[in-house]
Amino acid sequence: MSSQDDNAPEDNREAAEREAAKQRLLAQAEAERVPVDDTTRAVPDRRWRRDQR
């Protein structure tokens, strides 16, 4: 037998833990997401240009 076969259950468990963590992060990001319609559009502030003249 190869050493890869011996580690297969651990690899599967680690992969499952990584996937679970990924799903938790995605769910958290989705919960904290701000819809585009709720954001304000940035308006450039050009007052600083007056000071440079």
C-alpha cells in the first residue's frame, strides 16, 4: 500500500473542514453584504485643486 492510502481518511476530514469553513465565510459575507442600491455614489471633491493653483 502507498502512504497516500493511509492518509485518505485524514485528507477527507480536512477537506470537509475546509469546505465547512468556506461555507461559513460565504454565509457571513452574504449576511453582511450591502446591496448596490443602498450605497451612495462617490462625488469627487475638487476643492483641493483650488489650493494647488
